[in-house]
Amino acid sequence: MRRLLSGAALIALLATAAAADLPPERHVTVIAEKFDFTPETVTLKKGEPVVLEIVSIDRVHGFVIPELGVRAEVSPSATTEVHLVPQRVGRFVFRCDKFCGDGHEEMEGAIVVEE
């Protein structure tokens, strides 16, 4: 006797199969500190799932990558996770968008996405 899958079971099966085709997420730590991000440049592969683990060691900072639609607030009491899968090659600037004193305008870095 043949059994048909319910709609929910079929969706779960397809989601599991799709997830199996993706590489595991790569974790990259970015440290935010008054006027600096470390590392300043993060190199990723196009289509590679990544989790940016952003940690502030001094105060609340912002983290924004306008071209990738990313905006997060980074508190010193927690790790902020930003999940992304870059779909295009290029250099994308990230900045702090929370004023943190003189030198704030210099607080930036870049995501470099390669093939």
C-alpha cells in the first residue's frame, strides 16, 4: 500500500533536503571598539553562508552595511549575530552608525566578497 505525505511532512522533507545542499555557516568574529572594527576587512565567498559574531568591548555601537541591507545594534553585554549569504561579488563598507565620540566617522571596515 502506498502512503502519501501530508503537506507539512512534504515541506519538512524538502526543507531538510535543501539545507543539506548548503555548506555549513562560517562564523567570523568582529570586535567593535571605540573608533575601530577588528578585523577591518572580512573576506567571504559568494554564496557562502556566514554568521558575523559582533562583540563590543566598550559601549553600544551600530553595525550597518547598506548595500547588503544589514543593520544591527551591538551591545557590550552580548554577542550580536548577523546572518548573511552574499549573492554578489564586490567590496561592501560597514560602519558604526551610533555616535561614539570624536573619531566616530572613521569607524568602518569592509566585507570583500569573492567568487
